[in-house]
Amino acid sequence: MDVKAQAAAGLVARALLCTLALAGCSVGVPDPEAPKVQPTASTLATPTITPGHDSAAVAARDMPFSAGASLAKDVPVGISDGLKIAPGWTPVKENVAGESQYAKADGCLVAAKVRANQSPLVLADDRESTAGLFTYLDPTILPAYLKTATLPWGGEPGKPGPVVEVLVLEEPGQPGAKSTAVMARVFGAAASSVYVSVSCPDPATLAVARAEVATRLVVVPPSN
């Protein structure tokens, strides 16, 4: 996660400071007889595009876990706000630190998050990386508890189109407790992830809310 990456960067920075402290400091005094070195002119960096990568073609196809490597490297995915215009849903929080929330009159609440810089979570493939994300969030979650589901992949909310595979953890509510489902996908090549949680008063309202999420919350493919 971002915190893990920041912690690793902090360790590197502290190690570098220790090295500098051990080596001591020196101040360079230029030799008057030495030839003058002319500074090189700076140039604007040219944006790099993955050779042969066709983002439109990738967006037009389903994105199963096995196709994760077809994404452009380090170009993050996104997620739409299509649920806010669905009947009965109201936006509660809109893109605050990458998270949006939506509430429904029947008591359901949906939270959708997008995270970049997820390289520390990347394992052998996207399925394993996604299972690792669940374990990172809660060590008691085993891969066997997770099921495969889909969300829209590009296109328009509520209309047929390609889908992206995600893993889902379902937790049926006990008497007096809410029913929840959490869907997530780590995109290793894109170094980003999506995380959607759905919480409802009971299994029946959860099933309806999940069906609406599965057609309204579109995962936005990365561009070149």
C-alpha cells in the first residue's frame, strides 16, 4: 500500500543519512587554473509510450486476471461515479483522497476507492496479488474464502460491454448485523488497485445493491 511504500522510502533515506554521517562532509574549492566547464542545456523530457501498446484495443476486451499483463506499465486505472445517477442512490462523498461513497434509501452504503503506487502488493499475477491485498487488510482472510465476480470495464454505466474480473469476499449478516461484500482487483502492470465495499441491512438488499454496482460502477481502463 502507499504507507508501506512510504515506510520503505523512509528506511532508504535514513540509511543514506547514516552513510553520509559516517563518510563526513567536504566542501569543494575550485582550482582557478582549472578549465571552466560549461553547463549543459536542459531539455524537456519526452513522454514515453509503451511500444506497440494499444490502449483502445485493451479497453475493448474483457480483462480477466490472466490478461493483466496486457496493460501499459505504471499507468493507473480509474473508477466511474455512475452509481450517483442510479435511481435511489445519493452521493455521500465524491473523490475524497480517491474514495467516493454512495447511500441508498434502503440503508445500503457503497464505498469505492482507487489507489496508485501499489507495486509493493504485486505478486506472481493479478489474482494472487488481489488475494494478497485481502490478506494484507486482514490476515485471517484466506484465498479459499474469495470468489470471482465482475465489474464493467470501460463503456457506459448500465450498458453491455467488456467486464473486468475481481475477487469478492461475502459476509452474510448475522441477526442484527449488516450484510457486506467487498470487491477488489490489483492491477500489477498498472501498479494500481480498485476496492469496492457494499454494506446493507440484510442479504436481500445486499443482492440488489450488488447487482446495481455490477452495472453502474465502471472500472476505467488506463490510457497510453
